[in-house]
Amino acid sequence: MSEKLTIARVSLAKEKIMKRYYRLVAGILLITGFLFTAISPVLTQGGGEKAELPVLVTSCGQSPGPVRVQFFLNRLQIDHVYKLQATAEDLVDAKNAGTPFKSLIIVTGASLKGMGAAGVSIQDEIERTEALIETAKREGIKIIGAHIEGMSRRAQGAAPGDNSDELSIDAVCPQSDLLVVLREGNEDGRFTTISSSQDIPMILFEKNMELGDVLQNLFQK
């Protein structure tokens, strides 16, 4: 009987220890999850950035990136217009129609295939974008320069001699009011330099799916 009682007590002690262990592990996972939620996405300069609606989404370079932005905006039911070759006239027309755009997202990164299909060159894209930015600034529209396709949409991922990705970035990012960048595309600090030198707030996010969180936080009231 004494032996059985001893075994029972040992079993009970083990059960208590395991319960404490599981509670500890659960607590660690909860804290870890909170920390990851708290630090991602990361606002590296500035704070509490917000943008108003409606927003116009366009491209500088005809890369697939704007499609990704459109996907999340649709899923979040955020009021937007998607037009890959948006022009300054689109901003003026919206204002004249009584539905002016409050924000403008320009996704940087060039695709030779995309530009070929659209029948434009990188110089055409830059000229269109420059006119778009000029009008946006004049109308008080918040300009959001986005680079969301990582290093594959940088000169490192381009064909030899093709610097159209970098030209797209140069045309948009230094003129923006806010930068939204996939961290992997900033591994050389290119966007950090632009952000710091031009005093432009920048949001870095780690994973593609976190872009939805960035857009929700940006446009939610």
C-alpha cells in the first residue's frame, strides 16, 4: 500500500510539473506572438502614418506589384481606383467630378515584359509619373511610394545592363510623402538612405502577406 501511495504521489507531482511547464510554454508563445505582432510591420522613421481615401493605385514601370496592392485593397474593401497607366489628368478629372483622390500609391519596379505589352518605355513611364507626382503635390494628395517585390525587382534581379528598376525608384521614392517597402528589397539600405536623406517616413514589412496589415493600418480611421 505504501509503495502504491508513493507511486501515486510521484505521478501527481509529475502531473503538476507538466501542467506548470505547459502553462509556461503557453505564456512564452503568447508573449512571443505579441512581440512579433507589435514589431511587424516596422515603422522605421516617423510614426502613426495615416492616409485618406479614396486612393489611386498605379505603377512606374508596369511591374506586377500593383496587382498585389489591388488584391489586398479589394479584400479589405478599401475605396480605390486601380489604373496602371494613371495620368495627371485622372487626378484632375476626379477632382472636377467631385470625387477627388486623397492618396496616390505608386508601385516602383520595372518589367520589360510589362512595358512591352503596354507599348511604353521606362522613359515614358518616368515622364508620366513625374507629371502625376507634380499634380498630386499641387492638389495636396498624399504620395505613397511602394516597393513590394523585393530584390528581384531591383537591379540585382534585372538583365545585364538593365537599370530600369532603379530608374523607377529614383523617379518616385524621393518625391514621396511615405515609403512602403518589403524589407528584403532594402537589404542594401537603398530605401533607408532615401528615407533618411529626404526625411520621408518609411514602413518596412517582412512578408508578402503583411502588406495587407500595412494597408489596413494606413487607411483605417
